[in-house]
Amino acid sequence: MTKQNPTKALIEKTVFPILFALSFSHLLNDTIQSLIPAIYPIIKTNYRLSFSQIGLITLTFQLAASLLQPFVGLYTDKKPQPYSLAVGMGFTLTGLITLSQSSHFYTMLISVALIGIGSSIFHPEASRMAHAASGGKRGLAQSVFQLGGNAGSSLGPLLAAWIIVPYGQFSVIWFSIIALLAIMILTYVGNWYKGFVLARSKKPSIATVVNQFSRNKVVFSVVILLLLIFSKYFYMASLTNYFTFYLINKFHVSVQTSQIYLFIFLFSVAAGTLLGGPIGDKIGRKYVIWASILGTAPFALLLPHANLFWVGVLIVPIGMILASAFSAILVYAQELIPGKVGLVAGLFFGFAFGMGGIGSALLGKLADSTSIEYVFNVCAFLPLIGLLTGFLPNIETKK
């Protein structure tokens, strides 16, 4: 009886321990990131910042987290870097410590930029490792990976309400323990990926299936996908960064109560994350993209006109439906451009972060010149951009 090579088995089957480790690391990474908007009400009051300055903090973080990602992805497509995730988390750790000490606006910008650089290194290569561990179930793998990130994003406001609001900005430093834990886990994942890359280099080349679309069709489809990302992340920026201010201004709730509402929204995003990938694996990713972005529209249009109770109800389906979009969009793009997993991941993660940052800055400026309620009335129409999904080809039938 012959024994199966364990490394070969890892390559051909879904490696759930690695997927869970990546997902948990994504949770830790995005928990740290979500502390930035979670402390906005505190630093706005303590340092008398305007909405425009709040928007610039987010813009600095998101640009640092987005601009490097396509280049990181392109580089690692050619030269995989198994331990780059742990290195990236080191940048995040440094930024977290300096943020806890920052007492000036510009030092805050430097701190969030360091956290952003760590994120730009983490996302494309972690997505590539999830793809490597998927065993062919790419939608499921990306959803598991995204689940960790969205769960981490939802924890930030809750931890801020429990720790940062009562104990102040310096308490941010305690979250450096999270970064150290992530570095240990990502070193373990790096060891696995190093073995995966070595085993793959020894395997004979296998012909890959390519999509028979013209170059122009591929470019057109990528543009449509990026417009859908724009719709999703501009709308997400309004909720992630300004929802607490909206609740405080319109309903006169406390900062801690507003953080709990933000947690409900972000937890709904986490709960909906697992839907898009596996459903897309079965019925086709285009249909998931249709439902996840355009399906948000009715609830988004009702939100600015609802009372506090119904706001709490509406943010649940908004978060759950909208969350299923990204995994489907990312895997659709990776199938549209086969062989460029890291580049596609870097491009789409980077564009998503960039749109979130630009959206936050523009919406902050709009809030200063009008009102925070006006911002939410305008953003309610963004999910209607989901109608552009109709122009995407049915990629599953064209291989």
C-alpha cells in the first residue's frame, strides 16, 4: 500500500486549519484597523477636530492601505513571500503604539499611515494564501477569509465602547497584544506556505483553463467591477465613519450607545460575509453580485427616514446583503484574469480601501458644508449603481 505525500494532499484538498488561521489573523488585523474610526468621537472632542480633519485621518489610512496593495500583489505573483504577513503586522504594531501616544493631528496621520502600510502588505498575500489553501473551493475560501475581517471590524466599536471610551486614548496601547498574537499565527501560516510553494515548484506544469474573452471585454468588465466596489465602499464609508455622528446628532444618543449601533451594523456585515462565496460557487457569482449590491437599495433608501428603532432594524439587512458582494466580486475577477491571483487581490482590496478613504474625506467635507443627515440622504442612492451588473458576462459559461 502506497502512502500519499502529505504536502501533495495539502495542495489538492481544502486546508481548513490554514483558512481558519488566516481568517482569525484577518479578524485581529481588522479589529486593530476598526479602532481608528471607533475613537473618532473621542479625538474629535479632545482635540477639537472638524469633520474634514476626521475625513483626512481616514483618507491617510485608506490611501496607505490601498496604494501599495496592487504592487505587493504583482510582486508576490512572481516571488511569493511566505513571511511578509508577519512583517506587515509589525508595521501595524508600530502604528498602534504611536497612535496611543499621539496628541497632535499630524502624529495621528503618521500613526494611521503605519497601520495602513501593514494592511497593504497583509491583504493581497493573505488572499493569495487563502486561494492556495482553497482546494478549488475559491468562493468558500475567500468568504472564510473575509468573515474574519468583517468580524474584526465589528469588534472595534464594541471594544472602544468598553475600553477606549471609559479609559481614554492611551488604552489603545493594550491592543498591541492582539498584534503580537497575529505575528505568531502568521509566522505559522508562513511556514505552511513556504512548504506549499516548494512542493508546487516540484510539480510538473499543468495547463490552466482560461476565459476566451477579448482584452477589451476583460477591461470593460473590470471597470464595471470597480464601479460596483465604488458603490459598496462609498456607502460603507458613510456608515463606518459617520453613523455614530448621525445617531448622536439626529437621535441625541450617547457615544457608547452609538458605538453599540455601529457594532450591530458591522456584526451584520460579518454574518453576511459567508453567504456570497459558497452561493457563488454553486449558482454563479454574477447573480450574487446582482443581489448583494442592488438588493441593498430598498433598505438604504428607507434608512434616512426611519426612527431610531427602525434604524436599528434596517442596518441588519443592509449589512448582511452588502457583505456578500466582495468575495463574489474578487473571485469573479480572479477567474476573469486567471494566473494573477495576487495582482487581482491587491487591485481590488487596494481600490476598496482607497474608495473608503476618498469617500470618507469627501463625505466629511460634505457634512461640514451641509449636515450629517444630508450625507445619509445622498448616500442612500449609491446601491442603485448595482444595476451595472447587467453588463457583466456570464463567466461560468465561457471557459
